[in-house]
Amino acid sequence: MPSPQILLAIQIANGYGAQPGAWRMPGVDPSAYTDMDTLVRYAQAAERGKIQLIFLADTAVLDVDLEQQAPHFATDPLVTLTSMARGTERIGVVATSSTTFNEPFTIARQFKALDVASHGRAGWNAVTTSMPAAAANFGRTIPPRSEKYARADEVVRAVQALWGSWEQDAWVRDVPGRRFADASKVAPVNVRGQYVATRGPLAIPPSEQGQPVVFQAGGGAQGLELAARYATGVYANPFSIEEGRAHRTELRRAAERVGRDPDEVKLFAGFMPSIATDRRAALDRRRMLDESVDLHQRVAYLGAMIGLRLQPEQLDLPLTREQLSVARPAPGDPRSARALQVAREGWTLRDVLAHGVIDYHPVVTGTAEDVADHMEQWFDAEACDGFSLAIDVYHDGIDAFVDGVVPLLQQRGIYHQDYAGTTLRDHLGAPPQYGLDPRLSPATAVAR
């Protein structure tokens, strides 16, 4: 039996990178936000590294200070991924679409069209929405959490029913017989639940993988259950090996409870590498990126994480002996122990922040080998099945990962040498599925 291999997703969203200052870095095209040619080149670089999929997170809201920062997300994830898919051959393309404010027919049609256009490489990240500002863009308010997840369950089932509304051999294309399709094998789905309804069918036949792969990124018990029922890939934000291992174990147990093989469900841990020739160069790179953020505010935030009242005047100084003696990690913040560990190494506060200790994923600032070591340690500890890479600056960071880290992972025997197939299901080792999963309990099905 072949040994397990790391799975990789790479986030290529706004044309610049995961860090707010990426748009200002040397060599970066400041117009890349709307330049599909640039985004396609990044996708091609990721494909050169045999990365399994590109992932576009999305929240339908503008939530940055445009005076200094580029938007977090792509202009439109489906348009962006369609461009990327047409410029690549193997890499998967996965986008987020909210179950809270989008209707099943719209989601089903858009993602199956992407799946057909990409020849079976599409995936849908099915998530609920929590931001009131995003809800306002739809003229709505955020519903209670229980209602959001009950609706999400109905939406996923309705979407999958629509995806299966053409039987797999319905498209006959019989030119001499003047028969385009077997109409008896294309039927309405007539789904009606408490929150959503759709008649169907879609006007789209199966792709090479049948239908898109479902991903999920929700948290908490309800997000876990939704992922266990439907997802092949699950995005998670563990900050330690122990946290990742616990999340993965819970996810696998939940999948087993609903009748699925737990090996079908893959946990992708968020990870933010900043790669350079040495640690000092990587920190300097991060310091340059930090010029676009309010470091005074971050110093105060760092202080709250480690139980100190820090002042901006100390930004270029390390913590004093007295400060270190009373500093304590905040019990409610999983990043705080790492922040204090770095501070105790004697770095200035500016360099402590450059280590990424307050970022939303674990950060490694260092060489390609440092990054590969981190990934191997987490993978060997079964803290994840793979990583969702948030590269600091796409312009040179993707190449640095592909040319530096990927060969190391391959040499260590924990990352594949080439794509084994052509579809996203092939890349993930996911079983075939067309329409609804027949293994799921009828008790969780949308009423019909």
C-alpha cells in the first residue's frame, strides 16, 4: 500500500498575496487585482508544482481600508477560476459560495458549468455567512446559527440533487438518429425543504468527474457535522499540532457516524510560509510587508496576547527582563504561546510581529527547508491531511514554494511526483459520486 502523501491547496485570490502589503512589493504589478492574465500565470506556476488545487475564499463584502490595502478576495471567484481553468490542464479549482444568501439552482448551475469547462476539476466550498455587512449586500440580516446550518444542509442536498438531474448516459449525441439526448433520463428534482426549494433539472450534462467536489470551512459542532456529511476537503485553522490532530480525529469520527469512510474526508490546515535564503532575510521580507499595516495597533494586540501593556516606543526593542518575568500567554488565544516563545528568543517587537505571531494561520518565516520541516512534522503527527497555503506575495512566493519546498517534500517521499489523474476527484483520491450520496441517512435528507 503506498504511503500517505501531503495534499496541497493554494489560495490565489486578489492578485497580490495573503499579506496586506503584497501589492506594494518590488516586482508586483499594482494592477494585478483585475488582471486575469497575471492570475492565470500564478495558477500555471502552482500547477508546475503539482499542487492539487487552487482555492478562492470569498465573502461578499468590501472590508478593508482601500486607502492602503487591496481587497482580500477576487473580483469574482467564478470568473477568476474559469480564467484559471482555461489556462491550466490539471490543477483543481475550488471557490466559496455562501449557502446563506445564494439559491441552490444558482450554485448548482455555476459550479457545474465550471466543472464542465475545466473538464472535471471544480469544487464548491459550501459555507455559511456570519458578517452583517455581507448580509446587508443582499438586503438581509444574519439568521440564527442553527437556522444557517439547517438551511446549509438543505442547500447542499438540493445542489447535489440538481447536479444529478441528468443521468450520466443521458447525453447521447446521436447525429444520424437526430437525437441530442435521452429526455427520459433528464428529470426535475422537485426538492422542497423548510428553507429552499428548486424544481430543476439543470441544462448541464456530467463532467469527466461527474459533478463538483464539495468542500467546507465552517467551525463548531454544526460546521463539523455539515463537513462530515458532505465534504471531501475541509479547511481548518489549527494553531498547534495537538489542535490539528484533535480536529482531524473529530472530523473522521463524525464522518464514520453518518456512514462514510473517514479516509474520504481530508483536513487542510491553513499555513502561511514566507520563504527566503535565511531567517533574517525572511523576517526583513515580512517587515517590508508590515509597512502597510498599523504596527502601533499590532503592538497593543501583541501585548494583550501575552499579558503586557506594550507601547509603540518599544517597537524596535526586545521585551525587558522584567516584562518577560510577568508575561503570560492569554488562555483564550491559541497563538499566544507561540508569540511569547518568539519574544523570549530576544527579538525586537517589530521582528516578533514579523514572525507572523498574530496572523490567522501558523507562519514560518525562513528557508525552504524550514517550511518543509514544519509541514513534515504536522503531517507525520496526523495533524492534517494537507495544507491550504496562503502565500505572502504571489509574484515570487509561489515560485519560491514550488522551486524550493516542493522538491524537498518529494525527496522525503511525502508529496507526489506528478498528477495521477486528470480530475479533482483523482487528485484527492475521492470516490465517484453523482447526485446525492446514497449512504447518507434519510433522516438528514431534504423533504421532497
